Amino acid sequence: FLPKHTKIFGYARSDRTDEWLRDRIKPFLRKDEPDAESELEDFLKLCVYRRGQYASAEDMAKTIQEADKFEKDSLNGSGMKANRLFYFAIPPSVYGNVAAAIRKSGVTDDGWTRMIIEKPFGHDLKSAQELASRLAGLFTEDFIFRIDHYLGKEMVQNMLVLRFGNVFFEPLWNSKYIDCVYISFKEPFGTEGRGGYFDSSGIIRDVMQNHLLQVLSLFAMEPPTSIDDGSSVRNEKVKLLKSIEPIKLDDVVVGQYIGSKDGKKPGYKDDETLKNKDSITPTFCSMILRICNHRWDGVPFIMRAGKALDQRKAEIRVQFRKVPGARRMFPSEFIPRNELVIRLQPNESLYIRTNVKAPGLMTHPTQNELDLTYKNRYGNVDNPSAYSRLLLEVMRGNQGAFVRSDELLRAWEIFTPLLQELEEKKIKPLPYEYGGRGPKEADDLAIKAGYDEHTLNLRIKAGPRDNREGGRFTSREFDAYVENVQDEEELSP
């Protein structure tokens, strides 16, 4: 996919060399193809390093002049156009200055000029508005690609096909059949020496306001005119975001991890890079979002994210309503809730928890899975990384997988009041042990919002799904299920 006449400039303030840049890049390049080594070396030759100040139009112009010469020498007489892609992997405080330097001397005359901008896109609504205004004064929106790598993940990109390419899902995708939606993000490690950086953001800004909200908007939005029309997709996402009601503090639980039981893992405040040892920055948060529109009114969206938890996982769990009349039809049995689970990472998968008769002479309902685990079904198919997909989308000019300005500002409108309230009231996060599930109060919040308590207890007893083969129960999960069935006190009255 890389054009023949390509040159990659690394530009930063440090005094480095071409070889230094190539040595930094090389460990991250894949080498599992037959001719990979020679192709790898050919690619590295395309990469050069140039030093300059971010805010200096003069320094930037020197590099641009070198790019001009390369374009003229390599494209002379070919009739091809010269395209330029700038990747802003720099502090947001200098976005405006760099964009101004590009506007002055970096826009190509005959091809396209595009800019990829990494998060954070501001710290709150005010700073995001200032940043958006500065960029809008220099470039129109078609130049700008705000990248959120979650929008490049296989299962996130699969969302539109799953929803709108299957006739049996759309009739169920509403408050009549769905009881609640649970969007979770777990990391099994803490800040690991990045506490100083993380303390200025916290888990809400770091994960929820961007990654998880993007996932929610794709899951819940109305059908776009075309999935190939970036404006159509983003229009529907913005409509959905405008329907989200203000987040109430009573619908929020924040936590901060402490050291593990065995003492091997430190707590958040033990991070040597954290200067404020009285920090109340949350490393965990669970909250309820409510969408007031025709499709989703009354359905709680439980959003949960945390560091130093019991596993690595990001998923959407759709819990359907109780089966009508089940208590009468199966008077001595417990009928678990049906769930559709979209596993975003790791082990990308899609599975439906469905109730069937257990093998044997008795009519005993049991729950199993209709399972599509990608590594089992598509084991030999190359699954590119999220950034690979998104870089290709930029070169193709498809903006549907990137964040538009109005979408960004609406996201901050949703979260800024909550962040300000947490900070102004100095809400102390609840402690939870490194390697655990997070604060128990988060589970209580999910149950209060409407997530089925029996299903939650079963999931806790069963443990992480990743040790399962296909859709079958592990012995631990089956024992937990049987215990739940036999425990009459846990049955709904």
C-alpha cells in the first residue's frame, strides 16, 4: 500500500541522526514474511531524521524544502502528484504553532495535504474549544484527521457490518429487548513509572471520554446513509452524543489501586514518578450514561474502566431482558439472561450466551455460547494493527474513522461537568487491590442500574473467559453455574 516514491521525515528538537531513528523503528517492524529482512532494510532507507523547533517556521521550512526537492527529483515527468501527510506525535500545547508552520510552507501545490493529530484533544471543554478554534483558523476540517486508535480495531470497525448487515439484530437493538449495555475496559498493570503523566489526566480523560465513548456511539447510533460516507457516519455519531444526558455524581464510582495482597505489586501512590502523594486522581471509574432518544430511553449504558485489574479486556456486553413467562414455564429452574458479547481485545470474538437443554434424560436448561472467536475462525488471515488501518484510511482520504471537531466538543460537553464536580468536591477514590476486580461499589452500581445480579455473580465465580476453549464451560464456570442453579435463595422471587 505504500507508494513507490515515499520519504519519511522524523522531525523533533533532539540532536539525533538517521541511524538513530532507524534503530528506534526497527524493533517494531514485523519480520515474519519470507523476504522480510530485505524489505525491512528498504523501508528503513526511506526514513530520515531532521532537527528543528516545533514552533519555528524557519526550521520547518528547511525540512519542507528538502521534501520539495525529493518530490521534484522523484516525480519529474511522471505526471504523478505529490501528497504530504504530517503526523502530530507532539504535545498539544504546540499543535497550533506546528500547524501554522505547515500552513505557511508545508502545503503541497498539486496533491493533498493531511494532518493526523494524536490525543489528548484538550484537557476539558474550554481547552478543546481553544485548540479546535486555532486549527480551524488555519485549516478546514478535510485537512484534519484526529486519530483514536480504538476506531481502527477490528471489532470496532466490524460494528457497522454487525449491526446493519444482519436482519435479525436490528429489531432487537432497542429498549424493548435490551435491558442494559455494559462497556468495559481493563488493564492488568498500573502506571508502571508513568504516574507523573497519568496524574494530570486520570482514567476518565485517558480512556472513557475518548475510546469508550467512541465505542458507545458506534454501538448506539442510527443507521448512516452509507458506511463509506465518512460524513454520514460522523453525523449519526454526533446525533447520538447529543442525546446523552448529563452524568450524575450518584451514578459514578471512582477508585484508586493500592498494593497487591502479596506485596509484590505497588499501589498508585507508590509510583516514584508521582509527586503528589495525596493524589485523588482515579485509576478506576464506573459510571452510568443514559441516552434519551426513541431507541434507547430507559436503557442504562454502564461504562467501566480501570488499571491494575485482574485481566486485560475491552468488550461490549449486551444484556437482554428476562424471558417472558419463564418462571411459569420452568418453575424449578433458573433461566439466565441472554447476552451478546463483542470482545474488542484481546482474542477478538463475538459470542451469544444462549440457553439450551443440557444433555441427558432431564429437561434441565443450561447456558452455552454461539461462539465466533477470530483466531479460531480466521487463524491464517493477517489482522493488521489499528494504527496500520487508520494510516491507510488517511491516505485514502476516508474520514469516517476519525473524530470530527463537533464530535470532539460534544464529548467534552458530556464529561467536563463531571470532571469539574469531582475536582471541586475533592471526591476521594475508593481503594481497591492491585489485581482485583475494582471497588465492590462498582458492582453494586451496575446492579442498581439494572444489570442482572445473578448473571454478575456467575461471571465473578467463573472468572475470566480467556481460559475457555471455544464456547464450552470451564469446570470452574460449570461448577459456578450449578451452584447458582441449586441455590434457591438466589432465585428471583
